[in-house]
Amino acid sequence: MKAKNTLTTDAQPAKNATQTYLPTGVANLDEVLGGGLSPGALVLIMGLPGSGKTTLANQIAFAAARRGQTVLILTALSEPTSKIIAHLSTFTFFDQALVGGNVQFMSLQNMLPHGLKVTSDEVVAMARSIGAGMIVLDGFRGMRGTDGSPQEARQFLYDVGATLGTLGVTTLITSEADPRDPTFFPETTAADVILGMHYALSGVRQRRGIEVVKARGTSPLAGLHGIDLTVEGVKVYPQLEGRVARALRQACVAETHTVADARARQSFGLPDLDALLDGGIPRGTSTLIAGSPGVGKSLLALYFALAGSAAGERTVYLSFREDQPQLQRLAAPFTIGDQLATACADGSMTFLYQPTIEIHPDAIADMLLTTLDRVQPQRLVIDSIAEWAAAVTRTSSAARLDDYLTALLQATEIRRLTTVMTHATTKVIALSLDVFNEPLAMLAENMLILQQIPLHARLQRVVSVAKMRYSRHDDTLRAFDIVAPTGLQVLAPFAGGAEIPTEHSWHAVQSA
């Protein structure tokens, strides 16, 4: 069985055939949870102030109300419910028409002085009286100190969770606490699901994340997942490694590269370059175009994308360097300028642009994978992968980079995509390029090297095929030029016995 060009396995985690889940209504949270929330579950949402607990709980509540459930939102805070409603009204998930109907707001301030036992009885009674399908209790940290006993707090959670669970009421309780603080462990044993909300300052940047600390009856995605708080509420960005590992477990991808793939070629639309590649890039493989700044990597990648359009194949082009108008200006002096405008207009090329500011790697992965699943392309261009890799090390650690890039390439293989990535080296003029220690140089099946070298008193661009893992190729060094209006031209082999200088000979000339 072969994997199709799709990643529906990413978005559809395995479920017990008899298990039903309630959708949270929060982007990607169901995937992280392993399906959603079980009816009647007791869910603890724990995190530091500002981590997004209240927003997340109310976002889930309003999604349930829109599905027709009656939701009771209880607050243990001293501020009036009118102030909470005013705060929630700034989010697009808030619906004023539901307030007073499917969404009921009430305060626990009058009940708490009588103790947690009385409060739990009142909560259950209110749930029964309005036929609630979901209850949100916001601010359990304040309630926890009411009776001054952790045992009382634990008993409250058990009583509320067990009683409401038998009624089929899903209960969400928020608490200001570190989700991994051991002092809270005894009372959290009553919870079916624990969501940990993380909020920290990394340098000058705020970083938010979410993890499923505990989830009974599901197979959640492990690890820390990125989140954003926007006008739409909370958006979750699943960790790329986890979502791809799940997809690999569920998909039959052992035979990713077939004999047919190795024989099928996808052209650059440049006959002389394609000849070096024995006809083009083997279908379904990844290629790294590494080279000096300004040597023509982006232009070559654009040729690959437009060759796909000419062949009736769809391409997704993810750019960290140029936005679409800038890319159009890059191509305008050449004959491919009109081809680019046509490809973008007819939809054969889908352009994505990510500015290199505040990049969250898992957010980029989510944007790309969502687009790939929608467009179902045959080709993918990433220009350049260096910015994406830098975001991984900057927001996580260098130790994550290898696993992350491996997962990215696995995601493209599952979809049977032919992927081209550009990567700039540190040297502008060089006879040798230090790229073989780069993780992608080892992970990508194919690699093209573009260099600028001093030759006959001028800088000459040179292209070479460093490796093609599943195919024969020509290892000849070929000069190429970029001239308007023709564009990129790969030249014939060096004529007249011309030799490429070596590092030794070049340094000897420089020191003479």
C-alpha cells in the first residue's frame, strides 16, 4: 500500500471505534488532544497569569453553545460578570446573541464563604436546573484557599467531576498554577484531562505554548505545542515532529520511493541543466540548492516552479526572502516574468510569504501543511530554508534542528512531493563551499552547488551536482550565466582546456 499525496492522517488521529469526542472549536487543539474532549470529562486548564487559560476555556464554551449545548460559565473572581463579558466581547468567538440563552454567566462569590462542599452542591444543582452540557469554572486557584485544605480542594474536584460526569456534563476548570508543580499533584488526580499553558519570556520575546499533561482514553500529541492569542482567540500549532510521527504510524509509507518515482523526472525547464540530472529531479525526492549569496539560487528555484506550471503540475512556493511583488520584479527582466504572472493568476502556483520577523517554526509548518493539503501540489519550493532553520534553533534549541528538518522532509515524502529548497552559504566568492556539515546536506536526497569563482579576471558562476541519491548524474562542472532577457543559461563544458582553479592555485595568485 502506498501513501497518497495527502496528509489527512495528520488531521485525523486514530480513535477508538466506539469512542465519541466533542470538538473543542479551537484550531488544531482536537488534533493535539487525540480527537477532542470526551463527553462528561473533567478538564483542568492550568497555567501562569496571562497564559490564555480563560480565553481558551471560554472559546471552547462558545463553540459548544453554537452546537446547541447549554453552557454555564462560573467565575470565582471578585470582578463582576459584566466585566468578564466585556473582555470576552473583544474576541470573534464571542456571540452576544448566545448570552442569556445557551450561555449563562454566574458568579460563585456568594457561595464560596459557605465552603467548597456547599459550593460543589450548588454547582451540580445549577447544572441540573438549566440542563447544562458544559460548565466552565474560571479561577479555581482562588477557590482552593477557601477551606485552607488541599484535601478539601481535591474532594471538590472529585465531587464535581464525578457527579457532573455521570450527567454527561463536560467540566472545564481553570487554575493559576504551574501544570508541573508537584504540590498540585494530589488534587489533579481527579482530572480526566490536564492542559498545561506555558508562558515565558525568551530574550525580548514572549513565548506561549500548550501541552497535554494528561488525557485519559486518548493518544495526544506529546510535547510542547505553540499557541498564539489573537482576536480570534487561541490558535494551536502542533509540534511538527509529533504530527508527522503520528502520520507515519498511520500511513503505509515504507515504499516511499518506488522504481517508477526514480524513473520519473521533473524538469527545471533548462535542457542543459536537466541533462546533468539525467532528465531532471527524480519525482518525490528533495533537493537542496546551496550556494553563494547572489549566485542565482532563487532564480533557479523559480525556474523549477514555473517548469511545473508548464507541465500542468501545481506548485506551492514558500518564500522567506521576497514577497510576491518582489519576486515578480526579480523575474521581470527575463522571459519567465510573464510565465510567473500567468502561473499566479491561473492558480498553478500558490505563493506563500513569511517575513523573517517573529517566526514560530511550528506556525510556519501548520500554514504550509494546511496549504499543501488544500492545493494538493506536485512540487514544493522553499526559498530559503535557512530562515526556517534559524527560527527552530532560536525558539527551541540547536538540538531540535535535525529532528525538525527530518520531520519536514518526511511530511513532503508522505505527500509524494518533489521539493526544492535553497540555502545560502557564508562565502560570496569561493572555490569550495562549507555546506556538507549542514543537516539538510545529509538529509536531502539531491544537492546542487552554485558557486562564484574567479576565472580569467572575472567572476564566473558554476553549477555542479554534488549528489543524487536515487539516480545517476553528470558530475561535470558547468558554467552558467544570467543575462536578460534569456535568463539563466547553462553553458557548454569548459572549452579550450580551460581549468577551474584550485584553492591552492588561487591563494598562490592572491599572495604573489
